[in-house]
Amino acid sequence: MQQLKELYAEWCGQEPKLMERLPGAGSNREYFRMTDAAGRSVIGCKGTSREENHAFLALAAHFAKRKLPVPHILKSSADEMCYLQEDLGTVSLFDAIKGGRDAGGRYTLKERELLRRTIRELPNIQIRGARGLDFSVCYPQPQFDQEGVLFDLNYFKYCFLKATGLDFHELKLEASFRMLAKDLTAFPDAAQGFLYRDFQARNVMLTPEGQPCFIDFQGGRRGPYYYDVASFLWQASARYSDSLREELTRVYYDALTQYTEVPPYGEFCQNLQLFVLFRTLQVLGAYGFRGYFERKAHFIQSIPPAMQNLRQLLERNDFPYPYLVDMLQRLTSLPQFAVEPQQPAPRKDGYKTTDRNPYTAKPSDGKATFSKYDGKGPLVVKVFSFSFHKGIPEDESGNGGGYVFDCRSTHNPGRYEPYKQLTGLDEPVIRFLEDDGEILTFLESVYKLADAHVARYLQRGFTSLMFSFGCTGGQHRSVYSAQHLAEHINSKFGVEVRLEHREQKIKQTLPAPPRTAS
């Protein structure tokens, strides 16, 4: 701590007025928020590995020249064991999406937008960040290679697999590991960039405007861009739904095309699943070591959702490693990892958090692809929220106006002061409505009617259908109901939904997935 104080004094001219230790993460580095008399703060870091610190400082300097959203380094000690960096604030992406995570994966529109912004920014640091970068500064290695992959796979074997007591053939498993390592490292230069390696919500800070900034990239190296996408979207504790993962995958893919040449989307998704498999085994190894050997409860609690990810991954893909797949299927079937043979419990809003993605299919080659519901016609569904005081929305198609639902029979959060300035898109209102439960009973009937109607319109080849939800102010109950019906129809039927919260002046298009993997 004294060394950091002295470094701060060299930079600022005086010692900090306040020095606050920040909560530790998974490394041995220590972080402090150092504040002067005027309330201006910086972050001080004290590391235990000079090589690791050197990698971070060199990467941060390069990324700053590329004008990437990373903290600026203000000063470092001569031995690089301590440094000062820009303070990016106190809110991480992990903190900002806590509500959806705690609710079992029910992310609000605001939370989903933060996730979209973050993964849309990822190719910027992967591709632009790699241009002109001297990868020799990376620690502990400059390149994602077979040796590193095999190290992680054997970490899984020794720290997790052996601890479960499962019987397996060492030589056959090693042969599968070598084949997987070869495939993971066989991607061409066009698919290479800066591999962040630890790209997760805890390592993304948010500005007051909600813009993502990246931290803790000192373990990065050159490697395939698929790795970071798998790391981010299949993080076990995040509990992202299949539909949200697919949406974010598409957002990332579209952003990536702005930086480099990419394979067709279907091929991209197939390649991605290979890294999801590797990343899942990798994190299970870490959970095994931290949980089984170091007895840390948090990591033990992370094992069941990771095993569920693995179970679903094996179900939906045909990986070309017969012995590995057989062993992993036996692993997921062990009694300690068993799941109850029942349908997933319904969410409070009527969705299921572990539904199979309705856009995911297994064609003849066994590879997972994303395809649209094969209805007879380009049906577009329009969904509105509105205030009855301002009239029912007009149907510009000239077909009538469809269904109009009156939400005023349900409990109104707008009657209470804490919710008056919020809308049905804000987490406190969502929690109020769902905990009260009246809106959920109301929507159960709406879903049944809407599902039957959409299915019939698809059969008949109609092109336009409209649903409108009204309440007193068009702010809380109607907004919540319209948003949830729109997402429900888009997810279940794979049709384009055009959503408008009229009184909030918010418009959103939920696109239909591509008809086939291109």
C-alpha cells in the first residue's frame, strides 16, 4: 500500500486523501480507489507478477492508441509492480444485470440492451485491437495453441472429472482431447484476433451513459474470435435463455462483419459450438479445483448450471469425438448431477427459462442451425401499448385493428409514488407486477388467444395481425403486457413483431430469424 501511495504522490504531487481497498476477484492483484481532496479518484493496482503487469500495461497502451474503450494508464512504477489507472466508476455489467440474473434469466429490456451494446463492442477490441499489436508482450503465452488447449482439458480431467469418481479410459480420452485441440487451433488467420480470454460481465465497466469499457485483459493473446463469444454467452451463472443467446450471437456476428470477413452464419454457429464445448470443460475444471479442492461454496454452486449447459450442448450437437461425447454423457447422468424428470418450472411471466430454442433444429448432418418457423407467408405482427385517454391505436394496414385488451382490471403500480416516473420496462415495475400476480393471470388468457390466432394466420398465409393493450396512462400495465406478448410471439413463432409503446414514443422491431442457415 505504501508503494502505491508514493506512486500516487509522484503523479499527483501529494498523497491521496482517501484510499479504499476494492473487493478482490479471482487473482492476487490488489485494487484501491485513491481519492484527492477534490473528490477526484483513480484506481491503484498492486500485482504479484511483473510479467502479468507488464502484459496489462503494454496492452492498455496499445489499445489506448487504437482509441478503444479501456482504462488509461496514468503512471506505473519502475519495476511495473504498481500502477495507476483511470477510474471507470463503480458499476460493472455484472452489477447492472443482477436483477435478471437473480430472477432466473428474466432480463428486462434495459438489461438486454446493455448486453447487446457490450457484445456489439467486442469485435472492436478483438479485430481493431489486434492490428499492429506485438503479441510477444502477452502473458503467459502469445498464442492460443494446442499446448494451451491440452493444458486446460487436462485441468478439467484432473480437477473435475477424477473427483466425480466416473470410470473412463485414459488413453481414449487423451486421444479425444488431442483431436479437439487440433480442431480448435485449425482456424485460418482471417478468424484470428485479440482473444480476450476472460471476457465476462465482471470485466466490463459501464459509464453513466451505459457504454461498456473493458478491464482485466492481461491474460489475452492471439486466437480465434469464437472463444470470447462462447465465454460470454455460456457463462453458467448468467442463465441466459436460448433465445437471448441466439439474439446476442446474431448481434455479435453482424458487428463482426463490419471489421473482417466472416464465414456464413450457419457455419459460424457450428464453429462456435466447438468453443462452447471447450469453454464448458474449461470452467468445470476451474469449478472443480476451487470447489472440490479449495472448498469454496460459490464454485460448488456454479457446477449444476454448468452441467446443464453441457447436457444441452451434447443434446443439440453431433461432435466428432465419439469417446469424449460418450464419456460426457455418462458424466452428466451421474446421480449427483441428475435433474428432476419434469418440465421446467414456468417463469412468473409465463415463459420457461430452459425451453429449447424454437429456432434450433438438427438437420441431417446433426449440426445445430438457426432457422425460421416455416409458416405460409411473411406474417408481421404489430403490438401496441396505449392510454385509453388518447384513443385506440389506428391500424395503418386497413385490415381493422385486431385485438384490444383492457389492462385496467389489474393492480396499477402508477398509484404509488416510487413507480410514477417509471414504466413497464423498468425493473421495479416489472417486479411489482409479477410479485402481485394479477397481470400474469391476465396474460395467460391473452397468450392462449394470441397463440391460436397467430397459428391460424400463418396457416392461411395472412400478412398482418395487430394486438393493442390499453390502460389508464399507457405507462405501466399496458407497456409490460405489450412487451411480453411481443417477445412471446417472436420467440414462439419466429415471425417479425413490430412493437410500439405509443405514449413512451418507443418503437422496436423484433426480427424473424433467417429462414435457413446461410
